[in-house]
Amino acid sequence: MSTTRTSPLDLTRPFPPGFLWGTATASYQIEGAATEDGRGVSIWDTFSRRPGAVLHGDTGDVACDHYHRMNQDLDLLERLGVGAYRFSVAWPRVQPSGSGPANQRGLDFYRRLVDGLRERNIEPTLTLYHWDLPQPLEDRGGWCERDTTDRFADYVDLVARSLGGDVERWITLNEPWCSSWLGYGAGYHAPGIRDIGKAAAANHHLLLAHGKAIPILRSAVDSAKVGITLNLGDHRPGSDHPLDVAAARRVDGNLNRLFLDPIFHGEYPQDMLDHYASAQPGFSVIQDGDLALIAQPIDFLGVNYYFPSTVIDESRATEARLAGYVVAPEDPFPDLKVRSLETPGRDKTAMDWEIHASGLTSLLMRIRDEYHSLPIYITENGAAFDDYVDPNGQVLDLNRIAYLQEHISAVHDAIDAGVNVQGYFVWSLLDNFEWSFGYSRRFGIVWVDFPTGDRLTKASFDWYHDTVQKNSVEYATSVGSP
Ligand code: GCO
């Protein structure tokens, strides 16, 4: 079916029949019940207690209390009318110490969730790892240690054998870049380590864990569709100066190619291996056969997209400031030697992330051109804004509606250009624990009153409901030029 408009006055952009609309969450960000039913301690329980690590000292101990309010949240999903729900399983609920037999009460919780989704005709999309590593594994070196990949394989086997009959779509890892480079490199995320050599080793071990999970899922679940979710971005040079072009290439190497190249081409990018050659243990942890495991065929790629970036070489920061640009004071990755530039006049979200939807279109086209034509799901896209409940008891988050409309329209542009995008998931169903920002950043299409746990649907919830019903989006004029 053609997805193009029927007349110049018709601003409706229909999506192909069967396009999958969904919404996403993650275990630590919503569940709470941190010590219930045998759940073990995760690295985020530990990290969030470290003074200064998370804004206001917030933790996921209670979060959205989803563990106890699951039925209410399932009803919200049904009202929303989505065809799929992406959630993650907390490894420490299934294996409290990171190894050994399954904790049945932990698995039972996800069984109830999957059954509740099925009863409502909502397809479960299960992420196996959204950052909550069992603390006992971190105590033995976490993702810097090869042994963690075998522990992950055992965990995947337990989950797949328990839920496999009712879950078709499996995501091995969410954003391994964040787990490795933010967790072990910049120290902004759990476990809060600042060591580039460890970050590179974690990068490889996470991908190896993904590779080890693939055959396990395929043998445990007949119809398994297996994929991985990457946070990819469109990183452009601030000028055509060769130093800036090289700076953008380094950022692209670190954020995009260190993941896409091994998964789809079976090799790490040589420029990045050279760049990290002196970081220990770094990529010296690669062993024969690893890349063949990592590059096994998958069924889809999950893409999380939030914002693009413009970068220059750090040596040119003063010059750029003198020319009137706003240059970020520092880069969290000292080894990359880059600075980010603000784009004058561009709107931002409450995360201070620039809003630029066409970066999503160009990213999707690049994946198709340079890597593969597999189905792609946008497994996360959304925005934090300073929402509030108005005197009429409503949350009129018109800025979020505009953001979603522009980005869904950008996905439509990619489909029109021939990219095989098969679904879109809004981040997030609920306001939740936004990692080092705690509860201060609201991404939900449902407001959560954290002191009471009460839920209130926002205007964006109704807007997204209509979009899903119509399987189309109104043309967004503000998408802008690439
Ligand atoms: C991530 C995660 C989510 C975040 C969301 C907003 O990308 O960091 O997958 O857990 O909450 O992206 O930052």
C-alpha cells in the first residue's frame, strides 16, 4: 500500500496496515517493590544510594509501584489501544544473586504481566536486560568480566523457558552503549566507574552476551523474533574543518559503529580499535570466535532515538565561542576530545536535548544504506517536559504532542523513502525514575503522582490513542530540514 498523501490538501499520513504501535517502560524505572518476593539487589539499588549519584537521592525502591499496580497499568494500556507493550525483566527478580536456580516468585510476576497483556490482545515485547545487573555479579567485575556473559546466558535460558510460549518478540539488551560507556566510562550510570579501558571491555562483553543469547532464544522459543535495541544518533560536524569532521567521526564510531559494525558486519571499526588501543583491558578481551557469535542473524533492530548532536574538535572550542557559538563546557568522554555545539534557535526538552526530528529520518536511511534492510522498530522515542497538573486537573502537554507528531512524521518520511520500519514505541507509558535525574524528569504520557502513586492520563495519551486508532499521523510542518 502507498503511504503517500492522496491530495495536496489532505494532511493525513497513513502508515502501512499492520504497523505496530506501542509504548515502553523498564523494570527498575517503574516496578518498585525492591525487596519483595525474593528480589535481589541490582547495581542501580547500590548506585542510587551513593551520595550525589542521583538527583535528590532518589532511588527505584518504590518508583511507580507498578509491581503492585500492574492491573491498573494493564488497563491503561488497553485504553490506549496499543498493539504492543515493551517492558523489561529484572534479572535480580529471576536470579537474586545473578546465578543459580530461578526465583519462582520473580518469574510469576512476569507471567501475570504477560498473561494480562495477552488477555487484552497486546503483544509483549520483552527486553532481557535494561541495566539492572545483579550486584553480586558486579562485585566480581560485572560486564568487564567474560564470566558475566555466561551468567547472562543462563538467565536468558530461565526466562525463555518460563515465558517463551507467550512472548514472540525478544530484545536481548537495551542500549549497551549506556551500560558500558556511561556505566564504566563516564560513571554517570551504575556501577559508576570511570575507566575507559573497562568501558571498552564492557562494550565487547555486552555484545558477546547478546550473541550468546540468540541461539538460546531460538531453541527455547519456536517462533522467537530476536533483536537488540541500540541508542543511535545522527552526529554531525559543526563545520567542514577536517578536525571537526574527524571529531564527528569519533563520536559516530563510539556511539554507533562500535555496535552496528560488529552486529551487522562481524567486525569492530578499525579506527575505533586504533583509538582505544592503549586502553586496558579494552578490546584486548576479544577472543577467537566472539565476532561470529555477535554477528549471528537477528530478526529486527530496535532503535532508540531522542536527539542529534553537532560536534567540533576540542581544540577549536575557544574559536567557536569567539564566533558566538554556545559550546558545552566539557565532554563526558575525555578520550574523544570533542565538544558539543548548541544549534542556535533550536527548541530543547527538559533534558536539555535539542529537538530535531529529521535526524531520525536520516539515521534510519543510513542504517538501511550501510547495514541492513531488516525490520526496524523504534523501540523508544519521547520527551521530558516540565509538565504540571493544571487547576482543572489536567496535564495539557502540548509540547510532548508536538514532539511525538514531528517524530512519528519523521518515521513516516523514512518509510516513504523505503526504510523497513515496522513499529514505533513511545517512551514512556508512565512518568518514572529517569536514572541519574531521579523523578525530576517526566517522560510519561501518563502522569504519576509519586507520593500517592495515582495515575492521570495526559493530553498526549489521548492524542496517541487517536494516532493508534487512525494508524496515521497529521503531517508535521515543523520537522525542518536535515
Ligand atoms: C535510555 C533508556 C530509558 C530512558 C529514556 C529517556 O535511553 O536511557 O532506554 O530507560 O529512560 O531513554 O532517557
